[in-house]
Amino acid sequence: MEPEFKEGDQVLVSTLKFNNLKEPEKKRDSFVGPFIIIRMIAENAVEVKITEELFRKHPVFPVSLVKPYLQKEEDKFPSRKKNLTPPEIVEV
């Protein structure tokens, strides 16, 4: 069952059908993004706002090649203090 998307959602797009990227297939990421959904096209396709690096790609993708973008905790709370104390080194 495909997840349901709506306008404004952030998503990652699969690079499975991208054959014009600079990196060889083995080295490239499985998904790129995040992209913002501009509109839903029926229930099986989404139109996303494309970044400049992918400006040659058509902005409409089937939902089977899209997955929800889940923000990292650091991105959600940028002002949160990080524990940067180095570990204690123990000699054996």
C-alpha cells in the first residue's frame, strides 16, 4: 500500500529511472531530495518543485518512486545543544 501524499509534503524521489546523472549508478544515492509536492495528479502521481541540479528532469513522478521525507532530529531543533564532549580515553 502506497503512503498518501498531499500538497506541501516533503518527499524523496527515487533515482532508479534517472539515467542522466553525473555519478555512476553504483555510486549515486537511491533517493534524492527533499522536494516539496506542488500538486497531486490523480492518486498515482505527484508534481514536485525541482531543484536547479535536476532542472532537466520532468517534475512529475509516480508515487511508487516517491517516499516521505523524515527530518532528522538535528534539523527539527537547530538550537538544541549537542553533546560534544569527547570520550574519555582509557589506557589498558
